[in-house]
Amino acid sequence: MFKDNLVQMRKLLRMTQEDIAEKLGVTRQSVAKWEAGDSVPDLDKCKQLADIFGVSLDDLANYEPEDNLGLAVPPRGKHLFGMVTVGDKGQIVIPAKARKLFDISPGDQLVVLGDDAQGIAVVKSESFLALADMVSKLK
């Protein structure tokens, strides 16, 4: 996990082991050992790596591409919850991980927004109404 994510993120950003080593103040050999799985960096270095790559520390350490359509670690704050199937009446099932992260419970009301260029967004109604209230007070 960690070693594979480290290699993938480094290559995605077109960085060399030397580039990473320089940013962290370690040797290129240390980075090579991390990527080979022979050792792991200390927590401070892991946090620095996550910041360099713009991902969460948890995703850098634990993200499994096989569980996420084979895609690389997503940027911090971005999520891929998997694919859902639209039912006959347009219904979808929101994945459990998304419901937990965004505190969505049975009976909650959601607002569905759309943009021709960017697609569909689903937002909890309380959040949307709070934002709409703030905007209306700015007028």
C-alpha cells in the first residue's frame, strides 16, 4: 500500500527519488528503501510526503487502487466512492462510506443540483439552505 502509493504519486508528479529526498532532507537511498518496502519513513516524513503530494496521510498509507477502479490516490478532500446503478425510477444507493463521511442518515433530505458542464451534485438540505440564507443576507 504505502510503498506502491509513494511510487505512484512520485511518478504522477514526474518527480525523481532525488527530488523527494531533497524536499525531505533525506538521502535518495532512503526514498529507494521506502519504495522497495525495506523501511518506512517516520511519521513526520510521512506527513511531509502527504503534503508534497496533496493527499491525506491516511490515503497515502492505506489507499488501495484495486478497490477504487484502479485509480491513483485522490487529492486531499476528494473522494471516489465507487459506481452506483440508477434504478428504473432514477433512484441510486449512496455508498456506505459516503453516508458515513457526510453524516447522511435514513430520512435526511438531500438537494440535487446540476450543471450542464460539470454534472450533478448532491448536498444535504440543511447545508444548502444555510448557504442560500447566507447569500440572501448579502443582498
